[in-house]
Amino acid sequence: ATDSDFEFFSELRPGDRVSLTEVVEDISEEKTTGLGVGHFVTTLKTYRNGDDEIVATQRWRTLRFRPKSADAAAEKKPASGPIPGLRPRPALNADNAFWFEAAKAHRLVIQRCASCGTLRHPTGPMCGQCRSLDWDTVDAAGRGIVYSFVVNHHPQIPGFEYPLVVATIELEEGTRLIANMTGVAPEDVEIGMPVELDWIDADPDLTLPAFRPAAREDS
């Protein structure tokens, strides 16, 4: 960790010979920092031209520290962030908690305006059509098509299997949602592919809708 200040006194010209001297101006008392225990060392560099005139000075303040050991760093690391092996947790709030609770029961619900009947997803507090704050839900039939998709290879996050197909599904009710594809190789996914609802029971606290290729009807 360093910081520095420059001060210029005159310009140099091509061909000038420049010399440098450096002195230690100050060494602080021992400090404990996030990087480790050490001292802040202040040095002054003086630049002179061939006529021994000072052309610039540079004052450096550098932290010289002893790095923390790996064991000590591990002990002080706060227990936060994603739990290894589990999918990332959704950011729950008053506007979407009902949707994830329904998913735990293997119900794919769509939010519906109680005033004008408009369906909407993602969930939200207000209808975009009539501005009503009143809403209820309807159960989706679980059928739709692949509106678009990507195949994610990297970065790989614990809790997922790769390559990972992430698709935008257009439900037959007209709303769209983003979900994983199951039961299909990435190279076989196509825009417009008919799909049907599947479920990913990621762990006891998280269930998410997914979609697989729709079963073909017998002719």
C-alpha cells in the first residue's frame, strides 16, 4: 500500500542527465492494518539535472507489513455469503415472497390485477395498466415456449450443473419468466420449442420452477 506526492521545479530537456537520491524521512510506530502488522515508511526522492539543480521531488508513504498467515485470515473471516454447495438465495421481499412460497408447494402462480385482470411477472406492488394496488394470483397451466435462451459455461457457481441452460419462457397465459431447462442437451434447445413445467427442489428451503421439452402427443 503506497501513496505519493510529486512536486516539479523545472523542465527537463532531451539529453539531460538525471540523478536521484532517496532518504528515509519517517518511520511510524507499529500499526495493525487489514493487510497485516507493519510500519508506514515515508521517503523523499530528489531528482537533479546535470547542473545539480533540483528538478523534482517525490515523497512516498509506503506500508511495510508482515502478511497475515493463512490460518489467521481464515479464523477472522466472517461467516457470510453463499453457503457452499447451495444455490444462491433469492432476495425476498413483501412483493415476491408469496411467489416463492407457492413454488415450495409446486405451484407456479402468476400475479393478477384484481381491478383490470392484467397478469404480470415479475411480481410488483402496482398494476402497470390501471395503477391498482389490489391483486390476487392465478395458477399457471405450466405450458409455454422457449422465447430465448443462453448456455452458461463460466463463471461456475456452486449449486449449479454446467453447461447451464437459462431460458426466457413465454407461458401460454402470456407472461414470461426466466428459468433453467431440464431434460435436454444445450445443443438441442431451440427458440419456439414447446416446454412444460418441471421443478428443481434445490434444498429443503428452496424450490424453483424449471422447464423441460414438452412430451409429444401421440398421433
